[in-house]
Amino acid sequence: MWEDFIKYLGEAIDTSGNPAEKILYTALLLGIIFFIRHFAYKAAGLVFSNEKIRRRVSRIAVLAITIGAALGIILLWFNALNSLFIIAVILAVILLFSMRELIVKVFSFFYIRTVKPFTAGDRIEIAGAYGDVEEISLFKITLIEVRGWLHTATPTGRLIHIPNRSIFNGSYANESNAFPYVWRDLEVPITHQSNLEKAFAILQAAGKRELDLLVAKDHAQKERLESQAEFFNSNLLPQVTMWVDGNGVCLTLRYLTRNTEMAASETRLWKYIYHRFAGTADIDYSPAALAVQFPQAQPHSQAQPNFPAE
């Protein structure tokens, strides 16, 4: 296509007239463009004192002179009919180039609506933003921001507007579409002298309690949960691992929760673990951790507080 157009330009050149004069006029027009580009800003400053108006006028002057000089060069080297065709082609190319963003956005909208990588209500991560999809419009995706500057995965109160073409510019993750659950890690630091077996048992019981609550809420999805867990090379049962450093022993509880209840589940687990540790004499927190103070009336009670599910 481009080869044909270049061939057409070679055949459409107007050979009449003095070539030296055409070259001279062409050099003169190019010189005018060069002069205007370098001195338009200073010239506008002589008339306008406002910086914004000064820059705007200089840009408009450069654009107008450049377009006029380009048209003059085309009319100089080609006859009228060929010049009109070449100008039309150049304008069409400029129009397509300026509208490429619009074309990509519209195509992205129909792609999202047709393929449905995510829909309204899904929790996704895209273009560095994380949140719940509020709306998918012709040009943008609106997210209810989650987490943001907050430590917990809760809405920040902001709406984030992302160009829908971002789906083609990088990776994205949908936490709601196929598997609306995530694995979370809860790190509990204790001293070297603590009873590890008891600490392991308390964390496993806390994770099992959270899993039972999850299955009780979504009992019909238990088989689906198990199959999806196998797909992610994991299982539903909570796992406890440990690592040791100079400050003590860090136990890590890995548990499954809904992606929309991460903050609530973490709060329930911490409450359960704190109260169980408070009733166990041979488990102490690492010196690097801050302990929670409980009322004196129940310093070593084994009874579990009746925390709400949410």
C-alpha cells in the first residue's frame, strides 16, 4: 500500500517550471517554519503578558504556519488535482491518528461487554488500581477503590476512573469471576520459650473455625471450593508454618476467606487468638510485638468470647 502511494507521488510530481525556483521556494517555506517555531513564543510575549495566553498563541501560530507551509510545498511540487488528492490523504491519516484513542476505547468497550473478563460488582485489579467495578461505560471503567492507603481491604470512599483500553495495556486480575475467595497469611510472633505445640494448635483451631464459618455461609459451594482449591494447587484446610529469627518464632496461619471479607475475617482471627493466648501461661508474644491488654476479670479464662460473625 505504502509502496503504491510512494510510486504515485513519484509519477504525480509536476515537472513543469524551473526546478531551482521550486527548491528555493521550498527552502524559504521551511525557513519560515523554523523561524516561527523558535521565535513565536518570544513574539507572543511582546503582546501578551499572561503566560497561559502567551503559550497558547505561540502554539496556534506555529501550527497555522506549519500547515500553511506544508500546503504551499504540496501545491508547489504537484499539479492542482494531484495536490488535492495528496492533501485529502494526509488529512485522512492525521484524522485516523488523532482518533486512534477513541477507536481503541470503543473497541475495548465492546470487547469487555462481549468476552466479559469482568462485570459490574466484580473485585478486580487493573492498571495499578484495586477495587469493585461500579460501572463499565463506553470510554472508562469506574472502580470503588478498595484498600488504597488503608491497611485493611475496605473501601476508601473514592471512585477511580480508568480508561477501558487499559485492559490491553497490561495484566489484570479478577477475584470474583471464577473463584471469589483468596488465601490470606496471618503472622503471629511469639518467644523462643513459648509452647510451640499449643501455639500451633490454637492457630489451627482459629483457621478451622474460620473455615467452618465460611462453609456454613456458603455450604452449597463446598464442592466447588474444593475443586477450585485443587486448581490453585492448595486445599481448604488452614496451614500453619513457622520461621525463626533473633526476636523469636513467627507462626504464619494461611487460611481461606471471601475476597470481600478479608478485614472482617482477620479481625475475628486476631480476637480468637488473643483470648486463647491470654488463657495459656506458657505462650508469650515476641518482644517485638505489642500485646493487647484484657480486663482483669478474665485474665486466664478458657471460655471463648461470643464474637459476632461479621
